[in-house]
Amino acid sequence: MSSFWDKLKDTKLVKGSVYALVGALSFPGLSIINRLQITGMANLHNLPKRNVLFVSNHQTYFADVITFLHIFCAVSWRKKNGLGIPFYLLWPFTRVKYVAAEETMRSSFISKLFTLGGALTVKRTWRSEGTEVRRNLDPSDTRKIERALQNNWVITFPQGTTKPFAPGRKGTAFIIKHHRPIVVPVVISGFWRAFNKKGLKFKKKGSLLSVTFKEPLQINYDDPTEKILEQVMDAIEQSKKFMLKGKHHLMSATDK
């Protein structure tokens, strides 16, 4: 029964319906109430439809991913400079998976709905006496992501947290080294300012939301995972050398 349900929720009908619903509800917040600036859409147009890994910094639980899905659908309709009118929601591009913490995706009805949109739930953090404890992806979660890459684009957040400049996790580098996907770095900003931590409520309207897709990384897959991870963290501008560059990277205590 669970196998049937897993196959059903991964069909274009189910995922397309979720994309259309979530997309219609979220579009005004991204492009009307706030301002969405997309750079590097041209870097997405010639990508294959499988074995592409998007690595990005992370600022909210859901708004980041929802924005990526809007952009990917727009690109599938040959958009080049922005979302435009979201006709792409009539026939969305659904060959996308995204990595999300299992604890987060079980927390509410909304998060469970988002799970139907292609979430790869992994046990990446747990809490002990209110403190977040960090760990790398376990082998079963790694295999789940590698299987998803066989037929999809996959979005992952190497830091596994919305805290800026947190260290990256070696699980991402392990997947890159052993599955050899095309790796596209993404840098986002403004989402923490516009939305609450979950990304479902407005915190400051009229914010500039910036999403930059860089060219695919030139990776030596024979390098050690530590070096690959360092390359990824530099590309998404979350390594130590970027910590003091640009005010948009810094969050005051009241904004966290």
C-alpha cells in the first residue's frame, strides 16, 4: 500500500496539482507584494532533465523552494528574464525533488502538502533540550537523493539550516563525488527579510528577493569530499571569506 501511495504522489497529476495550487497562492507574495529579481536563468535552459543538483544557501523553510519551483516552471516555458504571467502553472515542470528535514515536513498540514510537491525527507537534525544537534546525511538518505537524481533535478541546501554561514555538510559532497551530477550553485538573498522563518508569513512587504543561478561548477570528482565541499560553499557564498562581504548577508538579532 505504501509503495502504491509513493508512486501515486510522484505522478505528474498529483505533483502538478500541488504546484498549481501552491504556485497560485504564492505568486503574489513573490512578484507583487515583494519584488523578485532573477539572475542567470540562461544557465538553466540547456541543462539535461536528470542528474542536476542545485546547491543553495537557505533562508526560510518553504519560500526558497517555492521560488525555485516557480523559476524552473517558467524556464520550461522558455522564460528568460523573469516569471512573467504564471501561465506555466497550467502545465508545470515537475521533475524536481528537494531535500527537506523530516521533522519539518511532518509538522503541519501545510508541510505535508508540500511533501507531495517532491520532498526528499531526510533525518538531518534532531533536538536535545532545545538545542539543534548537527550531523551528516545517513547512508539511507544519501541513497534516496542519488535515486532521485537519476530522473530529476534535485535541490539541496548543504548547510541544512537557515542560519547564515553555518558549515556545510559532507553528505552533499559525498553525493557529488560518487554520483557526479551537474552542480549548479544558487545564491539567494532577501527572503529572511521578507518572510518569517517558515516562509509562509510576511515580515516586511516590498522586499527585494534575489535569486542568482551561477554557471555549473567545474568539479574534479576525484578530489576528496572536503575539497569538493569547500568549492560548493565558496560557490554559494557561505564560506568564511564571504562573512563580512555585503550587508545583505548579515542578520541582526531582531531579524532572526
